[in-house]
Amino acid sequence: MRSKIENDVLFLHHEDVPEYKKGGSVVRNSYFWALRSIAGKASRYGDWEYEPEVWFALRRMLLSFTESGYLGFRETLLEFPAGEEIPEVLRDVSTWQ
């Protein structure tokens, strides 16, 4: 998921976050609600925002869904712009674009 950090807030690009689909995959819908539940802001047409206080929980959540094997790496990996510093707590679940 395309990501960036501005003013100590992590932003996930709104086109990359999972969609809730009625009658869709239980895992994918659970992933949607889990990510949304800890987001500071999660609008349908805007980037989702995460404050530093929840980054550790986000890391655990991403690792858990990655290890489940039901979702692809592109869905559970944070992709930062090349050269942007990745906070230590997010390094296990992040890469550069």
C-alpha cells in the first residue's frame, strides 16, 4: 500500500486500502474493519490516517494478515517513497517504492 508520513501521521493511499464488499471474502472484510478500527481518519475517498500511538498495533495487524497467507504482500506491505525514512516500528512491514 502506498504510504507516506507527514507531521508524524502515517497516510495510506485511499486507492490501496482494502474495500469492504458485502458478501465478499471474510478475511478481506475483516482486514478492512481491522485497519479502519485503528485509523484516526478513514474516509472512502481520502487517504487513511494513523497516528504514531497505533503504529505498533498496525505493525502487528499487518504481520498477522501477511502470515495468514490469504492476502498478497502488496495488500499488507507499506510502500514508502524512495529515500523516505521508515520508522523503526514499521520496518518489518515496509519497503520503498
